[in-house]
Amino acid sequence: MFPANNFLLTTATGFERYLEIAQSSFWPLLKGALVYTIPMTLIAFTIGLVLAIVTALFRLSGIKLLSGIARVYVSIIRGTPLLVQLFIIFFGLGSIGLKIDPFPAAIIGFSLNTGAYASEIIRAAILSIPKGQWEAAYSINMNYTQALKRVILPQATRVSIPPLSNSFISLVKDTSLASTILVTEMFRKSQEIVATTYEPLLLYTEAAFIYWVLCFILSLIQDQMENRLNRYVKT
């Protein structure tokens, strides 16, 4: 009888402790997401998208120098792990005197990575537009820039939104790697709390839950965007 009662008491006490830790850690984790994870994702994706458009246009320009630069950039980024890229920017450049603070270093790393991958999405979207669209634009005296801006890119945008949305959602999760270069985003916060509570399973599960909720909300927004765009497509 006594061992069983002691076990129940220990279990109850342990559950209350877990509940208390989960409740007290939820706001610091959510604050890490609101202050660092989400802004870092938005900033890096915006910069990366601009870089992606420029890179895609370089690849399609037909100018060997610009196309070559774009190819090398994409090849390097796609051929190396994101974690290694962050380490080179933060620790590597710092070792030769080019010290960059953790948050800007993370922005640079994520932007370069996003730009390389998204450029392939945008390039493929532009190439998917039938050549007849270019010819139709030229037939009404549009030049290359006008045709690209007024005819091709609007159509390519609709094609590229689904894969770009997936890239954005992936970037939300990838920001957890910023914890390795001392950015106090959500996952870093969970590591700090684990160091004082010694409850890694609880804290990392809680962080995973918040990541899942964020990505689930973004998936719903993505579905709404795709539905709105598909209204203008004949089936």
C-alpha cells in the first residue's frame, strides 16, 4: 500500500511541476517567436525575394557574365548546408575582423539562402509562361522590360506563389538554426529554460507546438491565397 501511495504522490507532484514549468515558459517562448522568429522570417524572406528576382532575371538575361554570377551564387548556396553558411557569416568572418552581430548575421544568412532557392522557383515560373505571351506583347509595341513587367511577371506570380509560400513556411522552421549563432529566438529561449529546469522533453515539445501552430496558420493563409488566385484560372 505505502509504495503505491508514494508513487501516486510523486506522480501528482511531478505533473504539477511540469504544468507549472509549461505555463511559466510559454510566454518567454512566445515572446521569442514574436520578437525574433517572426520578424527575422519576414525580413529575411523580403530581402531574399528581391535577391531571388534579380538572380532569376540574371539567369534569363542571356548575358554570360550576369548569368555566370547568378549560377555560381545559386550553386554555392544550394550546395552547402544552411548551418555552415550561418557559421561562416558569424564565426568565420568574425575571425578575420569582420564581426557581425547575431541578428544581422542571421538575416544575411537566411536572405542569401532564400534568394538562391526562390530564384529557381521564379525562374521556372517565368519559363512556364508560353512564348506566345511574349510575342503578343511585342506585337503591340512593348519592349522587353514592358512585356516582362506588364504581361509575364503577373502570370508568373500566380504560378510561383504556392512554392514560395512553402519556402516561407520552411524559413519559419529554419530560423531555429539562428540559436546556434546566439540569436535569442524561440528555440534559443527553450534551450535557456532547459538549462535551468532540466526538462528538455517538455520545453522542446512546447517549442515544437508553437512552431506547428505558426506553420498551421500560415498554411491556412496559403490555401486562401491559392483559392483566390485560382478563381481567375479556367478549369
